[in-house]
Amino acid sequence: MIQDIKNILSGFVSKIPPTVIGPEKVNFIVEHIKEIPQDQKLLLHKFINHVLTTMVERNASDIELGGYGCGNYIWFRIYGKKERAKDLPTLTPDESTVLIISLLNLNQSKHLLISRNLDFSYSFHYETLNKAIRFRADAYFDLDTIALNMRSISAEVRSIDSLGFHPYAVKMMSHNYMKFGLSLVTGITGSGKSTTLDSVIDYHNKFDPAHIVIIAAPIEYVHKSNVSIVRHREVGRDVLSFKEGVIQALRQDPDIIVIGEMRDPDTIMAALEVTDTGHKVFSTLHTSSAVESIDRIIAEVNPIEQERVRNRLADVLVSVASQKLVPSLDGKRVMAKEVLIVTPSVKAAIKNNNTSEIYGMINQGAQQGMITMEQDLLNLYQQRKISRDNALAYSNNKTRMLQLLKAV
């Protein structure tokens, strides 16, 4: 199959006129990709599925393909480290561009040319598990060629119990215990936010007769309705934007609204408004601590609106879980987290613009299910799951982490 794939790709690339250079090459490929016979396009898809199967079997979280930066190799991220897959075929940037464009429909290709970036999802039937497995994909330009990142979406949802949250923290996130309120899951890219959100959705789906609407870009894990009815709305495919999805959800009789990411002021304002109307809302932010998450939300909106947003956030925020994936001593990765539960004292600190006091409240809030990132890193170190160096490296407050390490 490999030689057939190389022949298809090199044959197509050879048809690109030498006068077509730079970004015009991508335009040419998009315009002429339909000329590849269907049986050959099917082979290209089988090759991609073969590469993704290899990725899954090596426990890789991500694959990098195409673009100048890959140097003709296919790369995997395995337990946090990028490495070349030297046993897989090498592809020139033009060949990779053809392969990537072959995965897209016409509308997606046009969007990529206009926006220079495309988020989409991809799935195929994985024979070993006899089920469809999904990937989150991002296509983008790299020096006038197309590059692709694909992230593996776990075929199984982790139980919420396995994530190590305090029972009271789980209770605060539960729709049965609290019918409204905003719960955030935050962390840098690749910190497992989506995995945690899926665990929360699955937790409700097992016992809560509710209507859950998920708005994401793209949809990652697809939940099968069990006790709950679960809707999946992918931005760009099922709905135009996060903001539109949130506003439209109000007319869809939801109990729980899951917003994949609060990435702009409009989405933030919409999320606060729907929470105000008495809904349970879960969302994510790219922040590394609970306090930073609160400050980020307020800073994102117009200064004129900040006082109103601060008061509204204080009224609707229920919990914040900030997480990181830390290299473990067994060569894998383990989750470390900071958990904030919004008590009356925390609410007052947000309203009075005294968010700097909140870290101390988390530090003293173990009985309410709270834990600082430094406390959780110390626990992982004492359990011999992570090294002392990584406990310090992944802490948010280095001074506090050193104090804790000296005490053990």
C-alpha cells in the first residue's frame, strides 16, 4: 500500500505547473483534488487511518504531518515528548498538502484558504476495539504549505472518581445538588480539560434525567444519550459560533450547557447571561490557576463592563478546577489540579476586587473540597508519582512550593 500511496501523491504533485509557486500551490491543489479517482482517494484515507492506528497503538496523544517544519517526517507526541516516526513513510510538503486536502470537503477547503486555519474532527473504525475512534484536527499554513495536527480523543470516558476530586467538589459540580451556576475547567493546551469535561458529562448522563447541550469546536468525544439526552453542536458545522450556540440553547429547553471554550468577550457575556437564567453551565479557559481564571474573565471584557461582570461572575461562579499534566516517574503523565469552591468569602473577594486573597482561602479550604496546585503537587511527590524537580517546575507559586518541600 505504501508504494501505491507514494505513487498517487507524487503523480498528483508532478501535475502542478512549475510556474505555480507559493500559496498558489495550495489553491491549485484545492481546485484539482477532485481529479483524483475515488478508488485512489479511498487509498489515501486508508493510509491516514493506518498512520492513526499506529499513533493509537504507541499511546501518542498527537500527530504532526506536513508543512516545512516537519522536515518530511511524520511526528508523534508520546507522553509529552515530540519525536519523529522514522518507520513511517516520509512525505514532501507538497505531498502532505495533497494528503491533508484529500481529507476535507469543498466547504472546509474554502474555509482553510480564507481563514488560513481550519478546526475539524475526524473519525474512523478501529478494528482492534471494533468501534469508531475520533480525533480533533487543526489544519494550518506553514510557509505556504499545509500542516496538520491531530489529537487523539479517548475511546473511553474516565470516571469522575478517577480524577481525584473531593466529594464536596463533585457535589458542587452536580446538577442534582445545584441546579444553576458556572463551573470552569482550566489549563494550558493539552492539559486534559476536555477529558475532565467529558467525565462530568458522563457522570450526569448516568443518573440525571436532564437535557445536556454541548457546544464545541470541534466536537471531540460523542456521548450516547443514557439517562440524560445529550446534544452535540459543532461550531462551524451545526452552529455558526459559540455565542450563537449559547443563545440558541436557551430555546432548546436545556438543563446543562457545556461551552467548549470561553474564548472571546461575546461568549463570556453569553455564558454569564445563560447561567443567570438558572442553567448549569460548564466551560473551559486557557489559564493555569483559579485566581488567574477569574482575573482573565474580567479582563477580557470592556473596562466599562468590568464592574458589572465582576458582580455577575461572583453571583454565578460555583467552582474552578485548574489542571496540569505532569511527567510521572513511570514515564507517563499524571494530573495535578487546583480546585476552588466559591464560598461566601470567595464571592466577597471577587466582588470587592480582592482576588489576591483567594489563594489563601483555597490553601485553608480543604474541608470544602479545595486544594492549591502546590498542595496537590506535594501529594503527588509524597506518593512517589512525580519527581521533586517536576513538583517545583509545574507549580504556580515557586516560593510556596519550596516551603512545602522543605517541610517534608
